[in-house]
Amino acid sequence: MTKRLLMMIPMLIGITLISFAVIHLAPGEPTDLQTDLNPEASQELREKLRVQYGLDKPLIVQYFNWVTDLARFDFGDSFASDRRPVRDKILERLPITITINLLAIVSILAISIPIGIYSAVRQGSWFDKGSTVFVFIGFAMPSFWLALILMDFLGVRYGLVPVTGIRSLGYEYMSGGRQILDILHHLLLPIFVSAFGGLAGFSRYMRSNMLEVIRQDYILTARAKGLSEKRVIMHHALRNALLPVVTILGLSVPGLIGGSVIFETIFAIPGMGKLFFDGVMMRDYPLIMGVLVIGAVLTLIGNLLADVGYAVVDPRIRNS
């Protein structure tokens, strides 16, 4: 475990170096947004702004200064007009994004694993065929299109769920329980949109893994011993079938975090995805890098948890 934690440090440095170079190679600078539409902005003013933001220094010097501040957990100040610390902005938005993604992951696992198991055990049944159609629809349907369709039908036409934000008017006057229910009500659509594609994929992975496992000799032996079908599937087959799913779960964390940019922008949710989108539009380099670092850390932690999940699911890995 300690070795894996130490390996995360050079990986994180490599990610930040590439990200820093890419965002600075993009056309335009933050000063352009403040001076292009101002007819009174002189070249001297442009240069003063570049000096103020530290953009006049060579790129490697800018990166070294940024990494030095990052080592002190200082992400710098935003280039936006409020000049607030990036760390404060991220800490305000991070809990919302983590909550949505955790609920999406729990929903994916809670639904896809039983679907995959039942489809494998009842291979060729109507349920298996129906879940196959569901999987194809889930893979083919873009998340942003699904979000807009659901907003139109469930939110605008029938008014069943809110379509923007995470709180209703008068939220501060509600009781504690009503406030929690109000937030969950607002998050129903975003969580469903975030989980829909993963739900389709995970159920198919689980089905294929279970089909492979139940054809193994030790499963035939367990059945020959007279064990019930439920015990054979849940006790002997499930753990081995879960191993590849744990791998896919660790690799899906970046996709869920990246998907936050789409659905948080569509649903106007004040999370990290919306913050990142606004930062890109404003060319706010410190804010962009701060969000990318947090996303990279969460991704590395997700991969680490996947390795821990291996040990939990497979005792052979834990013992070795």
C-alpha cells in the first residue's frame, strides 16, 4: 500500500506538467478577455496585466512557481474579477460533485450487478434479451441528449422534477429533513443521467463475467455436491465474477468526473464540473489547474481503491 501511495506522486507530477503545458499552448490569454473589447486598453495595459498574472515569465518558470505553491496546498488566486483563492472556490463545489458521483456509482453497482447476474443465470430468456436491448440503448444514447430530453418531458412538460440548481426557493426556511429531501429531489435527474451509461456497461460486463465463471469446473463440482443454486451463484461464482468489474469501476472514475462537466453545466449545478467549464471559458489558468489536480487525485485514489477491492474480493491477492 505504501509503495502504491508513493508511486502516485510522480504520476501526479506528470499529469500536472502535461496539463499545464496544454492549457498554456491553447490560443489566447486571460488578458485578452479583459482588453479585446475595451477600446481604451493600450498595449502597456496588456503588458501590466501579463506581469500581474505572471504570464510574462517563461513557461517552465511559471510551472515551477505553481508547483512550489501547490506543495503548500496553495492553488493560487483566480484570474476572475473577484480574485478569490482557487482553493476556496474548489472547497465550495467539491462536496456537491463527490456526492453526485458517489450516488451514481452506488446506483450503478446496486442495479447493474443483479441485472448481470440474472441475465447470465437466465441466458436466452426474455429478461436477458430485454437487458441486451437496454445495453445497446445505453451505449448509443449521448448523455447530454438524454439530459435535455428528460428535462423537457419530466421537468418542463409535467413538472415532476426540478431541472436546474440543487435547491428550491425558500430552502433556508425548510426543516433539516425537508432540506435533504429537496436536494435529493433536485439531484434525481443528474444522478440518473450520470449513471445511465455506466449502468448499461456494468450490467453487460457482469453478465459476461458470470457466464464465464459458471462454466468453470469448480462450479460443476459445487452443484454436484448438492448445494443450492443460490449458494452456488452467490457464494462461489459471484466473487470471481466481480474481479473484472472492480477493474472497470476503478477505470470509470475519470469518466464520471469528466461527465460532471456536461451534466452540471446542463442542469446548472454549482459543482466542480460547472466551475471547470466557467474557468475554461474565462481562461482562468489557476482555476483550471486546481480542478484538474483535484480530478487527477480522485482518479488515482479510485485506482487505488480498485486495488484494495481486489484484495477484498479475492483472498489469494490479499494473502500474497
